[in-house]
Amino acid sequence: MTTFWSPVWLSIKVSLLAGLIVAVLGTAAARRMARRRFRGKTVVETVFMLPLVLPPSVVGFLLVVLFGRHSPIGQWIEASFHTTVLFTPGAAVIAAVVVSFPLMYQAAKTGLEAVDPTIEGAARIDGANERQVFWHISLPLARHALLSGAVLSFARSLGEFGATLMFAGNIPGKTQTIPTAVYMAMESGRMEFAWAWVAVTIGLSFSLLVFATKLGRLRE
């Protein structure tokens, strides 16, 4: 039973941590990009959305190159913390953050752009600074879009396979998530485990999508 639940709990923990990071980064990026025009904006947004269309193996390869022992970042991490990111739970979190970021960014940007500018302008006239306008006006009004993006990002993180397999590996009890566990169960012929993990994943994903859909209707 422990063998069965270990990938489930790890997937949930990785997805929750990745979802929290993505919610902060995606909202911050959307705040900077919403309603702003500048040269190169299309290029920047394309980079933000690129993980959504790149093959997971390509994302995993780039992460290995970026955080590997021969890269500046990898060498700094090893010198500072006497460890490497590769094949650790942290690698699974990073992979989940990268692949789910576009969903959070797009949802946050759409939500913030939908906020009535006249309401924000009225707050500025009353003496509120930009930070106060964002925290007390823009963020609450865009909350349904932000929450919807966070839910979808969590669901995407939960189903991440390719980049996680290349970057974090498939170490039982350490980096094995539900998708990699299903893959290994099929390879070894343990179909009862594969079906059970698939059922858990479908149940979680279905529930999250229903919740996200209801949030989307609240925004209308």
C-alpha cells in the first residue's frame, strides 16, 4: 500500500508547491505585461508561452542543460549547497513550474486586463499608489481568473511526465510521480497498479476541471 500511495502523495506535494510558485510568478509577470505596449512584447510573451507547445522531452533536455553540473547555475548550486538539482524532488517541482507557467500567466493576464480601468483610475484619484491599486482593486476583481489559472496549473503539474522523467528521473519514493509510476507499471506488467494510478489521476483531474469550469462561469 505504501508503494502505491508514495507517487500519489509526491505528485500532490510537487503540484501544490509548483502551483504556489507559478501563481506568484505568473501573476507578477501578467501584472507587468497587461495593457502595456513596448517593443519586443510579442517576443517576451512567446517565450512565456513556449513550454505549452514544446515537446516535454525538449523542455526536459533544456532543464538538464540549464541546471546540469557543467552549467553556471548547476555549478553555483553545487558549490553553495553541496548537492545537485538533477534527480531530486526539487527537479520535479522545477519541471512542473516550467510547463504549467503559461496557463497561469495567460489566465492572470486575461483577468487583469478585464478589470475596468475606470475603477483603478478612481482609486488613484483618491490617493492610492500602484501597489495599493493592484492589491486592493485589481487583484480582488481578477480573483476568479487567477484562481482558475492556479487550478489549471495544478492539474497540469499533476500530469507532467516527459520533462519530469528526464530532469528528475524515476526514483521510487524520491522522484517517482504518478505519470512515471504508470509508465513503469505498464513496462513491468503490473496493470492493476497502473489502472489504480490512472483512476486516481482521472478523479483528481476531473474534479479540478469541474472546479475551473465553475470559476469560468462566475467570471461571465
